[in-house]
Amino acid sequence: MSGNVLIRQERSEFEAWKSEVFGNITANYTALGTPVTKPVRILGLHNYTDENVGISFDGVSNHWPVGTGAVIDNGSNGIVLPAGTQIYIKHLGAAPTTGTFIASIISAK
């Protein structure tokens, strides 16, 4: 066996975060900002509201519940969310009365 190691070197960049204040988070899925512009490697979900928030990638299905936060690391598995993907959010249960929900995005360059 050779002592050589193949290191995967790929470039990434940060996309501007997408956010929504508590008063605009409803019981129905609504778009969180605009669709992502490049393939997403890592998606950080930061819930600074006082209620749980649900995430959908099609605006209909429940894909991911978020209490205080979550990280979806697609890049470590060699997969990405495609460019043009829209993130949708809704509150789960009671409507939030304070705070903001933020999605941080690291994209493939």
C-alpha cells in the first residue's frame, strides 16, 4: 500500500444568511428569503424565537424540526442541496412571540 493520500480540495463560500422575525412565522410554510444561489454544503439553522420551528424544502412536507438550532452537513458526504432550493419555515404549535429565525449557508464555489 502506498503512503500517498488523496486530499479532496474544494472551495466553499458563505452566502448571505436568510432570516425571518417572529411575527412573520406562521402556521403555514412560508419562504425564508430567496432560494439559495449555489449548491449548499452546510446549512446552519438558528432558532432564536421562543417556539419550535419546522423546516421544509418543498413548502408542503415536514422535513426538519428545529428547537434552538441544527446543522445539516451535506458536504461531508459529498452531496449538496441544489442551487435554487427554497427553504420554508413555519411554527410548530404556538406562534412565537419574540426573536428571529436564521439560516446560515456555506455553498460550493
